[in-house]
Amino acid sequence: MKDINAKKIEKLLKEERYDEARSLLADFFSQELTKEDRASLYLDYALLHLKVMNRIAARYNKQLKTIRKNLSELPENA
């Protein structure tokens, strides 16, 4: 079984090269796997997915805080 390169996928995600990361994941999961391998890999994939979602949430939170700050600086009658 070919190993998944999580560090490369994470690097691609940081660089916002999502199509390339998706392609690596698709290639990897198209292999024939045992039940144990498949279960382990899906857990790894779930953890990676959570990391991605946390990064996205952090960006949204940062933007929302910026918006809130800008709103508090508006004049009262605006």
C-alpha cells in the first residue's frame, strides 16, 4: 500500500493549492485496501479534515473580529 504524504498535503493546503491536495487524497484512496487499512486511513483523513476546518474557522473568526472592530469605530449616526 502506498503511504499518504500528510506533510505534503498540509503544505499544499497552506499554499491554498486545494485541487492538488484533493488529487493526492483521491489517488491514495483509490487503492485496494484491507478493512484495517481503510479504517485507519479514514481516521487519519478525519483528523486532517478537522485540521482544515479549524484553519478555515480561524480565518473566519479573524475576519469577524476585524469587522466587529470596524463596526465599533463607526460614528453613531452612520
